[in-house]
Amino acid sequence: MELFRITRTIPFMRHKLVLNIISLIFFALSVFFIVTRGFNLSVEFTGGTVIELSYAQSAPLTEVRETLQGLGYSDFQVQNFGTSRDVLIRLPIIEGQTTAAQSQIVLEALQQATADVALRRVEFVGPQIGRELVENGLLALLFVIIGIVVYLAMRFEWKFAVAGVFANLHDVVIILGFFAFFQWEFSLSVLAGVLAVLGYSVNESVVIMDRIRENFRKERDTSVQDIIDGAITQTMSRTIITHGSTQMVVLSMLIFGGPTLHNFSLALTIGIWFGIYSSVFVASSIAMWLGVAREDIVKPIKKRDTVEEIYSE
């Protein structure tokens, strides 16, 4: 489907060196902030107190968050659990305060704001569970990367596989760099967003690589740079439709989704825009620098005996 057709090929690869230098700077800064500043891990990773409350009517989540902020909490999670009347609160560990005392203070503050609230469960989550979540998340990220490498190598050629992996890692590291620099809370939902960006970005790379392969087969006298520029130009309409519609949904979650979906939407937004950038400039440029050629994609035609040679035998 095309909303519009660009008749003139845009010379994207003409500026590949400058744009990839900019990309390298972003990548290096992201690594620097990840190493030096680290992540603002949520209580899902660091451990804390889990409080389950029940309201007589729909729970006023906004009032609950304002009450917790009034108690001095900045790192907490509030969400519905099961029904709209049940609320699950995750609070960080406070030195010198037991889980029972912490839950009692929160319950009394909420009862002053809203009388019809009852405590259903209090549970302490240790940091060991958080470490297991981090390890499992990193393993999931590793397996996704390995799967992408295998898929691209089987479907295309190893030069495209290497280019695609570098482009996808570029997106992931820059997302993590943003969260490290601004110290946005890094939770399980953000990790899910990072994994979603991996699949989303590789899909864009595959579309462009498919068109490059088609153009290599159709245009036998065109240079590699012109082939890549033509493939990117021909997929621009599809890119705008896909990423534009996705970004509208993500923007709706960012504006109306509340604190629960805020950081998840931020991760997706960064991933969408840098995914376009990496698929167009990073992946294509790396494949070109690795020396991708028509012979890598289009198998040469074997010479066959002519009719005269066959009959001469």
C-alpha cells in the first residue's frame, strides 16, 4: 500500500559517513551513561513491600498516588489488581522501618483520604527476586538477538545479518542510554518495551533488505549505492504509514495511559524513531561497507552447453 510515490531517488547513502558518526556519538554517550550513572531500577528489581488493598467502589488511583507522594515516596507503583476495586502498591525498602509498620502508615493515610479502604495482603519482596528478574531479562534479550542473527543469516546473507544486528543493538543501547541519563524508572514494562523495539526494528530492516535484493535482481547495471538508495526511497511510503500509525497509538498511551504505561511508552517512542534511523542509515551503511554485492544475493547463472555442442557429441 502506498499513500504517495516518490519518483526521484533520494541519495541517502551520500551522507552515510556523517550520519553514522552522529550515530556513533549517540551510541558512545549511551554506553558512558549506562556505565557511570546506571539505572533507576524499580521495586520489581530492587525488592520492597507489596500491599494489596480493596475499595468498596472503584479505586481512586490518582488519590492513592498523591497520598503516597505526600508520605515522601517518589519510587512506587500503583495499579489495579484483578478488578477496578482492588489496588496493588509496590513500595521501596525504607531503612529502620519494618514491612508491617510501613503498610500501617500507608493504610492510615489512605483511610484519612478515603474511608472505604481495607488491607487485604502485605508481602515483602526481597532483592534476590529482583536479581533473578534482571538475569532472566538479560537472557531473554540475548536469545532475541541470537534469533535475529540466525533469521537474517538464513533469509539473506551474513553481511546483512551483521548489519541488522548492529542496527538493532544500536537502538537498544540508545534506549537504555536515555533511561540512564534521565534516570527514568526502569521497570519490567520498560524491559518489555525494549524487547518489542528489537522485533519492530528488525522488521523495518527486513523490508528494506528485501527491496534491495529485488532491485539487485532487476537492475543489473546499477551501482550498489544507487540500489540501496532506490530501495529506501521505494519503501518510504510504507515506512511513514507503519511508523506513523504505530506512533499515534504509542502517543495515546503516553498521554492517557497514566504512570503505569508512561515509561513503557517512552521506550517505544525512542525505539520507533531510532529504529527508522538505524534501518535506513546504520544497517544499510554497514552492509555497504562490508562489501555487499549483487553476487552475494543473486546466484550466477551456470553455463550450459549450446544446442550445437550437444549435437556435436
